[in-house]
Amino acid sequence: MTIAPLHKILLIDDEPPIAETITAYARKEQMTITSVNNGEEGIRVFDRQSFDLILLDWMLPGISGPEIIKRIRQKSDIPILMISARDDEADIVIGLELGADDYITKPFGPRELIARIHALLRRGRKGNIPTQTEVICGNVSFSFTKKEVTKKKKPVPFTPTEFRIIEELCRKHGSVVSREDLMTNALGYHDFLNDRTLDTHIKNIRAKIEDDPKQPQLIKTVREAGFKLSL
């Protein structure tokens, strides 16, 4: 009896050893991998086929990883996990700001990568829907029916992951949401609590909605507890 693969993954990476390792581990998890080694082909394949998740290298010949994110986000909110040798915080911020959902740096353990893939896929199925249709925080408004954010009545671009974080904070507005809850419910995993991904997403959100991101008034950090949305 043949078991049908559960998920289809598009891998865009120009390093054959890494692509082969990822493919081998993914197949053990009943996933199919379509692997391409440059940005142009990655965009063409994405446009022709349907996928559940994209694994994307930062440095690619032709179209770069960040440019691919921008193009894909114009038409899809598919989960994107960036893979890169670049460990600089500024690069991580750029990747997540453009719309990547998570970021893992080389060298990494294949098991950690597979865990992150599963987390993104679980999160995609979960469907965070807060009880409120709209939440207003000062001059910032979050519309959950329209999936829109405005500040002073002007639209603010949010990535899918940023919106999920806001959904979770709004769900418990006025109360502290622990880092673990945000990692589990908004990002989809809890096994990497020291990971910088959550902090980078929070930093990006504050840059978009706070009048002074260095002294945030809307999303406040509660030491040793988590984060709180102040209305």
C-alpha cells in the first residue's frame, strides 16, 4: 500500500549537498520536495504548481531570496522558511520584514529544520480567529475580517506572521501573553524558546505601529513574563 505524501515543499537552494540532505529527511516525513537551484526557476515553478511551504535560501544566483519573498507575497501567503548562512540580525530583520515566516541559519540540524517545517504547516491549518472583528489601540486599528491594519486611517503593510502575532495579542488584550504562548499559537512551535524569530517580529511590528518604537506604548514587554497589548 502506497501512502500519499502529506505536504508539497518547494526548495530553492543552490547548494546540492544541502538540497540532498533536506530532500532525504523530508521524504522520511512523507513530504515531497521539488528542488530548484536558482531564483528564476523557483518563481516559474511556484507559478505553475501548488505548494504548502517554501524553503528559500538567501543567497541565490539570479533573483535573490529577498526579492523572491517580495514577489511571492504579492500573490500568496504561503509559509516561507528562509535558510541562510547569514546570521546578522539586520539580515534576519529584512527577511522577516519582507514576509518570511521563520529563519534558520546554516549550519543547522536536519531534525530542527523538519520541526520548524511541521510547525509552520500546523500553524497554517490552525486558523487564528479572534472573537473581535476590529480592535482599536489609540490611532491604530486592526480589522480581522479584512485582514487590514491602519494607523491614523492610513494602511500599514503587515506580513501574515505579524498579523497572527497581533491576533494572539488581541485575543488576550489587556493581559500578558507569554513568549511560549506566542511561539506556540502565533508561530506554531515551542521547542525553540531562545530563538530570535519572535523578538524580530515584535520589533518589526513596533516599527510599523508605535510612534516611538524604542519606547513602545502599544505592545509592551513584561519582564520575565511576555508581551501585552495596551488599549
